[in-house]
Amino acid sequence: MQKVQRSQNQVSFGSSTDSSSSDDDDVGYGHHAKGVKKKPEGASIEINKRLGSGAIAKINIESANNVQLGDHNVMVINNARKRKETDMPPSPSITDVTPPPQLTAAQQAVLDSVEVVDERKLNILAGFIGKQWRRIFRKLGLTEEEIDRLHIDYQAAEGIKTVIYKGLVNWKEKNGREATVGKLVQVVYSISNNVKVIDSMI
């Protein structure tokens, strides 16, 4: 704090319009920064720093809002114009957020279905799975090793659609009677946000 006070006492305002002004002209505004209540228009700031050798280093600062002296101390030189309430961005309201679509009774019945998914429905749902297939397979419980193996075995020869379909078949075989339409549709819909995923099972 003592360092800051000493630095404040070494700050004075000078005219920025005449770079050749003498020291007397610089002090003509008034006064050290500590005693100035309002900075004159067009003023610059001059900081005099005494070095260890006894020499004095002068630093001139213009058009600055804040100057930091030391590691953790901030001295405000200019008070920035306070923003009016009309300048502030409007606060988000509940009406700005798009609500999730209201599902029909038939759509909700699909999500709740405990019917074991068959190959025909696997093939239909595979058509809704695109670039996010790895995320969907992870959420279905497939391991990274299984996902990588699917890619290695089918991507080059048969393409990504086969990779996706074989992955769904793998999931069904692992889960048996737990591989229901509802569980699969919930996962695919939660990531794709495409309500047509649900409608395809009605």
C-alpha cells in the first residue's frame, strides 16, 4: 500500500495537446493525481519514478482507463462512462427458450414400449443415426473396443450404414429381452432431437 501511495503522489496531469510543454506547464492543471477531483479534457498522466542510481524515469500515459501499480494494486485514472440501462443487453427470459415439443399419447407410448426390437425396426432406426453414431453406441452401453471393431470390420468394405446397423444388432444380442423399442428410441431421440425417430415406430 505504501508503494501505491508513493506512486500516486508522483502522478500529475499534463496537456496532451502540446508535447513540448515544460514541467511548469504540466503542473499547471493543478496538482497531483491524489488531489484532483476531475481530470481535465485532453490530459495525459506523467509518472516520475526514482531509480536506484538516483536518476528519475518519466512515464507518460494517455487515453488510459486503468493503470496497475505493483502486483495486486489497481489505480483508476479515468472513470469510464457508466453504461445506461438501455445500453445493457436484455436479460434472457423464459419465453426466449424454445420448449421441448409436447409428445402425443402415441409418441409417449413408443418411448414406454417394452416390446423387444426386431431387425426391421433396427434397420429403420439405423437410418436416423448419422455422424453421432459413436455417441449413441456409447450411450447404449457398447465399449470403445466394440465400437472400434465395428468400424474396422465394416467401414471400408460396406460403409457407415452397415457399421451402424451391425452395432444395433450387437446391442440387441447383448441385451436380449432388455433390448426394447422404448430404450433404443429414447437413446437415439435424446441425441438426435428428431421427433421423426419416434414417429417411425408408430
